[in-house]
Amino acid sequence: MSRLDDVDLSARLSKKEGKDQLAAAQQRLVHLRLLLGGQIGAGELGPPLCVLFEGWDASGKGGAIKRLVDELDPRHVRVAQFAAPSYDEKRHHFLWRFWPVLPGWGGMAVLDRTWYGRVLVERVEGFATEEQWQRAYGEIVDLETTLAAEGTVLAKFWMHVSPEEQLRRFESRRGDPYRAWKLTDEDWRNREKREAYEVAVEEMLQRTDHPGGRWTVVPADDKRYARVAVVRTVCEAIESALAARGIDPDALPG
């Protein structure tokens, strides 16, 4: 069984369960984020927190990110979105363009699409040579290992949806004039290459899951379940990092 095949896409939350559990997780995240930033507790800066999002088109990355940062002070988190590299960015090593948004101590950054594009879309679409994308696995793990050694907490998410649910969301977007802009010809082309992308995703999960940066594959056919899972997982990552540094994750304000 592959890692994607092991995901239980039937996981669901009712509307009430989703609302209550999300609110509780968001409240916990606000507390932990303030601890990381030194705004409460002993005032000591916590480790940098970097949350990475990858996933299928229409898998709910944007909605999950919105719920992740909704209750946080916007001064305390940076959300960065990455599309295809520009002409100037292509003149540099593929990791170069990500460095400016990485968080420092006490900081938090959320990346919507990441350096994993090199081993996903660039691999499947032929934008990178085989030598380049094969080399990228080691380069990415080296980067993340270096960041983790310096204290960065990495939370990496693959948002996983079934082909059937993805199609339903595509058609829903196509029929809504206020969301149709989200659906592009490229989305449809990528869908036709699902099998090739699944091979790339499986290899990515296998070759870049390491002690400094573990992958969480989120069952995302149900948006409510996925959003709660994301916020809770980030909270757990912060709690573990704080405890490892002798910082009480339950420290009270004042």
C-alpha cells in the first residue's frame, strides 16, 4: 500500500463538530503563537515556525491556511504564496527565492506552495531535467535539516483529495462567477496527469520525510475535518518544540 492509499478519505466532521473543534484549536494556537513570540510567559523568544502547504488543485490549501491564521494577529505571521518562478528567479538556484520569507526566532511563516515544486510540477511537466529534480531531494532535505538544527519547527502538509471530490470542486468553481477565476486550463491539464503526479507525490513523501521535517498527509475530502487537522497538527508541533527547549507550553500570560 502506498502512503496516499493509506489515507482514510472518509473522515468527516459534522458542521457543529467542525465549528467547535476548530474554535478550540484556534484558541490554543493563539496561546502558543504568543508564547513563541515572547508576548506571554517568560518573554523568551521561541523557535521559528514554518508551515508548508502542498496538495492537489482544489484540495483546500487556501481554506486551511485562512483558518490557521484567522485568529492570529497579522503582525505575528507571514503568509507567502509561490507560483511559477519568474525569469529572474530562474537565474538562481531553485531554493534561492524562498529564503527571504523564512521566519526568524519568535516568527511564523506559512508557505502556500513551496520548494517541493521542483519534485512535483517541475518534474512532471518537464520544467526541470531529471538530473535537477533527482538532485533536489537531497538539497531539500539538507536545507530543512539545516533549518531544524538552527531551531526551526517545520510542519509540512500534503492536502489529499480523491479524484471524485476534486472533480466536484472543479465543477462547483466553474459554475460560480465569484470563484471561477480559481479554475484554470492548467488545473484541468494537471488532473489528466493525476497518475504521474501520484508517482511524484509518493516519491516526495518517501524521500523527504526526515526527523527535522515530517510530512502530514491530511484527508481533505471533508474540508471541516481537514482544517481542524491542520490547526491541531501545528499546535502539536509547537508544543513539542517548546517542551524540548524547557518552555512550558501551558505558561499563563503575565
